[in-house]
Amino acid sequence: MELSLDALDAVEWAGLETARRSDPVEIVPRTLRHLAQAGAAATEEDCWPLYCLRPQPPRQLPSAAPVAAPFLLALALDPNMGARRALTELLTLLLPLSPELMEQHRASVLLLLADPDPAVRQVAAPLAVAAGLLSERWQAETDRTARIALLLALRKCDSVEAPAVLAEALADDDPALYVAAVHTSAATDPDLPVRHFERLIAVLTDPAPNPRFDGVWYILGIDEPLERENVIWWVSRLFAHRPDLENAYLLRLLAVAERTADALLCQETLDIAWVLLTRRRSVDPELTSTVGQLLTHPSPDVRQRAANFLGGLGPVAAPYADQLAALLDDDATDPEMFGTVGELARWALLRIGDRRGLPGLAEQLRAHAEGEDECRGCGAVDGPHPPSIVHALAPLRADADTLLPELREALRRESPHGAARDFLAVLESWGRDAAAALPDVLPLLGEPFTAPDALAALSAFGPDAAAIIRGLGLTAAQLQYRPDLIAEDRPTALRLIGEAVLSAEHPWQAPIARLGEFGPAAAPYADHLRHVMATTEHKTRIAAASALCSVTGRPGPSLDALTEFIVPIAEAEPDYFLFATAMRAAIQMGTISPAIRTALLAARRSEGRLSDRDGYEAILEDEELRALIDQALACPDAT
């Protein structure tokens, strides 16, 4: 079946629409013509422009889709077409959106479902479900890949034929078919995987059938089939509503991996454990113990992941400090990940509070940042990854005396366009404890890229640095957020800040928060702060609320403003950055409202991470926010 170019030319495409305003309808006939002319040389990439026909839910099919459908079917059914699989996949995304269109082209759909090429039948599986042909195709299909695709297509439908098909697959001896049936059944029966727990473990860890998972489990939109390790990930998600079984699942897999010396199974299980750790706080002590024992595993990939997991645990991993210290010189690494075993062991020691992780830390972090652009596994966002300079060093202010010489050396060696800004942020966070670094920071004031960060660090160093800043001849306008740095007395500092606040074109460009540092002395600016608090949003509104309370001594109006940023913590998808900012403001006020207290108590009971980040950053943010919650709950209710 070939596409007729004459028929394509005869269509009046003008006036038809695609699903994207940015894509004119002329793209459709042009792409169809190109595919027809390319024939066997056509590729998946050649089909991409046609995805302009696919609407985003809940929008309907665009007017060009029904017109293009017969041409898409003609190309997909052409045995000499090189992009048949991609075209069939697009049809599975379009035709089911319109029962009328499915019925109109039923004969062509039947041809696709019975195509001699099993790869085409596999991709076409959702069409069998949409056309009410599931049982027929299930009985006729002999290819394992296509049969699994039929099972997986049932996850997003309510076919009356599904229960009988799934029951048959659940009793099948084929491990891939069985696991696919469990996965699909869980969509309507979440406890079915719980009932099948033992058989799932046996199937996934039996060395004999493992190769039978390879090359047969395809997901719509992904060209490569899943391997056994991918399926293990999928199955783990089926126990998300049963944390006890999530832990038991991991422990059983690790036990089998250790007994059978299956390093790949061990590695994949640790990856699952890490992701779970970044999403919830509770960790089974037995899992911690099991992971700790893997620090001496022969495989560096396993040691790397074990050290990373223990780093995520923090102080809980203290019993394994000696084993971690023994790995500091272990430079082995998984080429798919970033960070050596030793780097991740050092991170774990720092999280425990063990000072053996300090020597060489700043230089390691500098080298890590320098090579991050050439990361060996930049795609592994959630996987093992050494911490950033700021995340590693900022919490170590108590060890500034030990770390500062090395940090200063790293700063001198760093390019202004490299990690210098991160080191400056660390120095700023250490404040006066980092004042000895002043000579190394001053040269960075002359670099446009680092000047603001250098100025922020210097301003945190105390009176000596402030005197140097005043001697630089800078103007208040140049200092924008810190015009007070050139003032020699407090009244002058207040005047300069007030002028900067009142003259700013936009409130977010002004040093609003600085007014709060002057307390009642800044009373002449109270009305302006009220106006900013009432007319702005986000961080500027929070800053104005905090400053207003300090100036007036009345927390009520300010707490009302902060409530909108804090109370959502007990709900879905809050803005965690604004929550933290508002919490610090409330803690500084020294009082909270009953509504805020109720929300914080609910958040504190949550087992999920209070974060929308990935990897170790989710753990750190959760710990930071929970510490803020505890501080706020210690404050009295506002009167």
C-alpha cells in the first residue's frame, strides 16, 4: 500500500490546523511527501514534524489530523517504508482519540495489527485495545514482544476483555509475560503485586530466565527494550503504597545478589534504594546494615553506591565511619556515574561529622567542579554524585580554621569564570571566621563576573573589610543592595538604604530587607513597607513583611502575609524556596500564628521529603526545612 502523491496534492490543506500554533499546517503535507519520496531511507527523525498533529490533553484532535490519517496509514502499511515503526506509534497516539476515526479506518488498523513484522504489531498494540480486538489479537499473537505490548497497553484502558487476558498471563510460565501482567493489573488492583510478592522475587532473581527479559519489553516512545534491571525498577514502584514491602523487596534482592555474586543486580538495587532515600525519610535499620556491609564489595560500582547511600543517611551511618575512611584513596568509579568511590566516601564522612574527611576536601571539590562539564555520566542526575562546593563546605564553619588555608589556595587557583563564585559563597556563609581570606577576595572585586559575590563575602568579614570597602571609592548606586557598606555610622547607613529603597524602579531591586536591621529607627519607611507588602509577591513580599515587623514591633500584619507561603507546606507541591524564606522571617519575628503552627505540625509528621529537588539535594533541603520547622514551633503564638 503506497501513498498517492496525487491524492496528497489534491487535499485542500489551507484552513486546517495542527495542534501547535507554532506549526503551520503546511508542515504536514511537506513531511508526508518527504517520507513517501525517501521510502526505505526514511527515519524516525523524519517523522518528528508530524507530532504537531498530537494534541495535549484535554484538547481535541486538530482538524488536520483526520485528513492526514489515511496518508499516515498508507505509509505505515508500506513494507518498503523505512519509518514504519515510528509512523505506527504516531497512529496509536492519534486514532484512539476519535472513535469515529478508528471506525472509519478499521480495515487499515486490522492490517497493521496482523502485519508480518512483529515490531509493527508490537507498536500497534494500543490500537487492538482501542478497537475492541484485544482477545482476538491475544489468541492470534505468537510474538512475545507483541504480547507484552498488548498487556502493557491495558494499563490505560478499561477493556471488558482485559480481566480474562490478564488472568491467563498471570498464570503463564513466561517470566516477562507474567511480570507485565502483574504490572498492568496493579493499575486497577494495587494489592495484586503484594499478593504476588514471593513469585515476583523468585522470577526477578532467578539466573535462568533472566535473559528472557532482554529484547522483549518495549515502552511506547522508547526505541530500546527494557532489560531485567529496568523491570526491577518498575516492579519496585508497585510497592510505593507499602513502604514495608519496598524495604523488604530491596533486602531480598540484595541478599540474592550477594549469594549469587550478581554485581549488576546489587548495583541496580542500590540505585533504587538511593532514589527511595531521596523521597522518604524512614530507612529500615536492616537496609542500612546491609548497605554498610557492601563497602568492601569487589565491584567498585557497588562500593560507590554504598558510600553514596551512607552519605545520604548522615549521622545514622556513623557505625561505618572506619570503613568509609578506608576508602578515601579508592579512585575507582562507574563510567556511567560521576565521582569516585573515595569522593563519595569523603562526603559520607563529612555528613557523619568525622574530621577524617577534611584534608584535601577543598582541592577535591575544586577539581570536581572543574571537570563537571566533562562529566562521565551527566545523565545520571539522581545517582551517585559528589556534593557541590557550597553544599559540602558551607556547613563546616566550625572547621574554618582547618579548611581555610586549603580553601584560599583553591580560590587563588580558580578561574573567575570557574568555581570562584561558589568558594566566595562559602566564605560569605562563614562570615568573620573567614576574614583571613580577605587578601584573596579583593582581586575578585575587579572581575565583573565575581564582583557581586566578592563584595558579599567582604561585607560578611566584619569591620576591617568594611573599612576597606569604604576606601575603594564605590558609590551607593554601585552597591545597590548594600549601599550601607560605604557609611561610617549607623544613621548614614539608614539614610543610604532608605534612599536606595525609595528610588528603586522596582521593589525587588531595592534592599528592602536591610531596613529591618534598623528596627524602630526605620519608622519613617513603614508606610512604604506596607505598600510593598501589599502590592508585591514572592520573595519581595516576604522581605517587606519581615522588615515591617521589625520596624513597627507588630507581627500580626506581617504574619498574615507570611501565611500564604507557609501554610501550603501541608498541601501538595508548595514552593519550598519561598517556604524557607518565609520561615526564616517568622523565626526572626519570634512568633507564629495558629494557622502556621497547624501546617507545620502536619508537615513535621510527613514521611516524605520536604523538597522538589533530586538526589542528595532533596535530602539536604528536607533536613534544612525540618530544622526551620522545629525552630518555628518553639516560638510562641502571636497575640
